[in-house]
Amino acid sequence: MIRYALQCDDDHAFEAWFGSSADYDTQFQSGRLECPFCASRQVAKQIMAPAVRTSASAPDTARRDMMLEAAGAIRKKIESDFDYVGDAFAREARAIHEGDSEKRSIYGEATPTEIKALEADGVPCAPLPSALSPRRKDALN
């Protein structure tokens, strides 16, 4: 496993783990990397000090397993309790915020531009981690 410090074009900094540097390269070249804060796909590696691991230390699989279990529980909760609105997310979130649509919890797809516009207008929204969004669901199975 390798950890990279990443940053999107909107200056959101975050870290991500990859099986190898080749895995990072593959995901970067295919456009599958996205910012967990704004969903921008303009993501680049940042300078960071390497973590040196001795042969006596083992990877923290318990923490990873716990995080994956929590992510799965969040996904199940969202899928069972929220309304999926697909590509109409930005329009529906704005309508709910302005009182033009029934108040309810929703999830769906939005472009980085739509997300920025919602945030600028004070419409509450938060991106799901890529692995939790419906378009990425097949990656978990």
C-alpha cells in the first residue's frame, strides 16, 4: 500500500491509499480520481515525506476494515432512507432549499460546477466518497 497527498484544482487537500504507484497512475490516467470535498477530477499529487516501514511492522488492516465497514453502513443508510434523484440533484437540492419542492433527504449526481454553485448560494450539500456513489457501487462488489 502507498499513501499519497493529493490536492484538487480548488485547493482541497486530502490523502488517498493505493495498492501501488502503478494503481495511482492507472486511476489518474483513466480520470477515476476525484476530490472527496467537491468531486473535481482535476487532482494532482503533492510533495510529502515518504513513510518508511520496517519489515517488522505490518499494515493496519484492522483500521482499513473498520473504515470499509463504516462506509458500507453509510451507503446502506443513504440508499434506504434518501431519495435518489440522479442527474437532477443540483436542481432538486435548490428547489428543496427554496421551498419549491417537498423537504426530504436526497442524493444523486452533480458536476463540480453545480456543486460550487450550490455552495455559493448557501444550499447545503456534501459529496459522498466515490466508493459510495451509485455510479461507483460496482467497484465495491
